[in-house]
Amino acid sequence: MKPKKLAVFGQTVKIRYVKDLVEKQEISGDYLDGIIRIDADLDSKLMYLTLLHEAIHALFDRLGVGQVVNGGVEEIICDNIAMLIYENFELEIKKPRPKARPKPNSDSN
């Protein structure tokens, strides 16, 4: 299952699957302005690694890490944290919670 959004400290980050991202831009994914783009044709392992990598960028953006860490160092950190998580944890995407229905008012008699 390919997730369509992530929650990063209360902020919704949308995920878009884009055809030919690798071919046209020579990247498997990116994060910009609250949107993660992932190449639509990646195999499962590379898709999850890329998604983890970009989710870490989203987290760093939310934390303001870019103000103290340069882009090259951030890339190395994101790559390695993503690989650590992928190699050591069984991951599954949470299913969205159904919206709660309002309870009927019992005082309406």
C-alpha cells in the first residue's frame, strides 16, 4: 500500500507519486513545501527507503534543522537514518482512522 499522507508533529505532509521522476530529474524523491514526491515506478524497497528519507527531511523542516545543518550533511543524515530504520524494523503503513460519528443526544426526549 502506498501512503498518501504523513503526520509530522501535527502537520499533514502530502505524498505524490510521480511518473518518470528518476528519468527526468535524476532523483527518486524530494520534499518541498509540505509535499513529498516519490517516483511512481520504484520497487518496494526503494520506495520505502525514499519515503523514509523524505519523511526525515519533512521532520527536519518542521524542527528548523536546516538553519544549523548544511544540505550535504542533511542528505547524509537522512540516508543513514532511513537505512537504519528500514534494516531494523518491520514497517507497515497505518490505516487512516475512521472519523468519529457524533454520539446521539440522549437528552432529546
